[in-house]
Amino acid sequence: MRLDTDSIEEKCAVFGVYGRGLEAARLTHFGLYALQHRGQESSGISSSTGENIITHKAMGLVTQVYTEENLEKLKGSMAIGHNRYSTYGGSLFQHTQPVVDFDDNMLVVAHNGNLPRLDKLTAFLKEKNVPTDRYNDTEHMYAAIKWHLKQGHTLEDAIKASFPLFTGAFCLLIMTKDKIAAVRDAFGIRPFCIGTLNGGYVFSSETCALDTINATYLRDVHPGEMVVVDEKGLQSYQLAKPNQKIDIFEFVYFSRPDSMLLGKRIYKVRENLGRALAREYPIKADAVIPVPDSAIPATVGYANTLKIPFEFGLVKNRYIGRTFIMPDPRLRDRGVQMKLNPIQEVIRDKKVVVIDDSIVRGTTTKKLVKMIRDAGAREVHLLISSPPVKYPDFYGIDTPTQKELIAAKMPVKEIEKFVGADSLYYLSYEGLIKATELPEDVFCTSCFTGKYPIDIGENEKNIKFDV
């Protein structure tokens, strides 16, 4: 679980549907609902009838943004949608997606990821006299593709010409009135998959959303690939040499546990993380407690391996989301109490192991440990199912700056003292990789190692690599 004051937050989710006879916007709505965990600040859907593109987007959760009246207006058998968690520009309507120019309505773009370098894009657009003031990274990409379309290029050629200008992590859904294109960066930093449904095609950030609409998983969009679907069917174009580097945090925290990634069920990988923790740090305790929800599978693995009772000692209030907590500092200070409540009968007078997926700033973890002690725990041993987070992310995840990351400032023993635990242990890097049952070279591990597979540009000047 990531809490508001000590968080690594997801950037976005994308979902799209193409197929005759399909209620594309309604299906996209269901897909976005299944992907709510990836973005909770705004949502939007654009649909096409083949002649017109209709867009509805607003601030808020999926359940708040769409009504039956909205969905009725989103006509057509093709649609793309987006959930956003802001990393650029804050929570503003102007940054909601899909990106669209309502004056001509010829193109819409939805993006999951981040471009840490915009110099190539900015130079190109400046040369073409395209204003970019206050544009975010997605709007830069949109402007480049649109410029080529206005020169009479096909969507495929417009994307091919623009692709070399995109330096960073991106999963893009791009729609004109008659086509949808799915494009992924050459490193495949973020997950992106293709499904089939009643003769049509579905694109999604995660496989769990395919399951929601009874679509069948076909394959992933390959790193560096552009997939285009129109009335002729699905066509594939390899735009760059693939070099798979999926963000390993997708396995640790970001993806839903029922999703599949690189052939692995996320739940089982997280359970393996718990088993690895049990082998590295076996603690004789009265109970093992997860910080819900993301740490539950790891806690199951730990408890089963050591034959220690698994207990839900912390209950999560599922109806308080980030959009409710974050705006008011008075509420933010009580974020832990508002989101979690301890069950004293489970904790009182016991030696407990508490498992979480990561520690970022440490402030929320400190409050959490105090809460468990106040509930009567005799001892609190904190285990983390990933290595220390020492480096910020620049590929679409909202991490604090390095100077705010507690593991970049303190050794483990000092963090242990800061958060107030009787002991603190992190899963080793080797244990993390082994638990995935995949080779190390398919991962981006930058948050743990400081090895950034895609150029982070000027950001490198602010990174201390010897922590």
C-alpha cells in the first residue's frame, strides 16, 4: 500500500477498443475502472463514429467522471481512454487526457509514461513554428504527430517520423477518426498488452482489464513496436530495436496482483518475494501482518514458509482515495489513521512481523509503526519485500527527489531507529530478481541501482550515484 505522505505513485493507465458492433466507449469505461489503481486524479474517453470524434474527460475517479448520459454520447465502435496520476503540472484539468484539439478534432492521444528529455521534440516543433509554451510531454508528442498529419501523411507515417524524437518511456494510444495505433518505447518500461474480443481488438496497460470485459489476451505490444488497427485489420511495424527493460516495480507494487506480466502472474511473484524474505530473515513471531493491499501476497508467502499465523491486523478504508486525502494538509497529517485501522485483539501483547512493499520517505512508515505499538504490540519487526529505494524514477512514476528518499540518506539501522521498529530488513536485490523467475536483464531496476536504461538528460546532474 502506498499512502499519501510517503508514496511512489503510478502515472497513468491507457485502454482502447476497436471493433464493429462493439460499444467501444462503454467497454473502455469498464477497462478504466479495472485500471483505477494506476491513476486516480482524472479520467477521459474519446470515441469515434468514423466521421466524428467525441471526447469526455474530467477530474476525479472513474465513478465520478462518467454518467450514463456521458456514455450514451460517446458513440462509435472505436475508443481510447485514460486514467491520470499527475507528475507534471499538478492536478489541473488542462492536463487531463486523452489530449485533443477541439477546434479540428482530428487526433487524440493517451499516454502512460514520461519523457525525461524533450530537447529533440522542442527543437523540431520550434523549427516548424509550433508553439509549445506550457506543454507537457504528452502534448509535445501530440503536436509532432499532428504536424505530420497536417502535411498529408498517414497516421502510420506520422508516427514513424515522430518516434525518433521521443526520448523516454511511453505507451501511447493514438486515434484518428478511422484508426487506432498502439506504440511502445524500445525498452518497454511500462506494460502494454493486446486482447481480442468478438472479432475486434483491445489495448490495455494491464491484462486484468482484459479479463473485466471478457477479452482474450493475444500478446504484448513489443518494445519499439507500433500496432495499427483499422478496417483492414491489425498491422505491426517495428520502429526500433527492442531491448526489454520492464520496470521491476510493476512486480513489486504497481500492477494489480491478478495481472500477467512477461508470462508471470503478479500475485505469485509477490508471494515469492515473501518466501525470499522468509529465507533471508526468518523471525519467530506470533503473527505476520500485511500493510494492505499490495503486501498481502508477500505476507502469505512469508507466513506459509515459516508456519507463522497470517493475520489481517490492519484494516484498510477502501473508500478514502487520494483525491480525498491529498488536497487538505490537515487531512494529510491524519492519512494513516484515515486509511488504516488496527485490530487490537490481533496485535495486543504479540510479537508481530509487519510486511510492506517499500519505504520511500519513511514518514508514513514511522506513523504506521507507532499505530501498531499503540494497539498493544509487544514487538514490531518491519520487513520490506524489495530493496531500499535510493534513486528517483524519471519514466512515469511520481517519486520524490533523491534528497527526500530516506534510503539515500540513511543506512538501514538508522532508518530502523527513525521509524521506531524493533528491527528492519529489506529483501536483497538478488532475492528480488530470483523471486521473479526472470533474467535480470529484462528489468529496469533504476530505483534500486541507479542504472537508467534511457537517457535522463539534465536530471542526471541532480543524482548522487554512490549512495
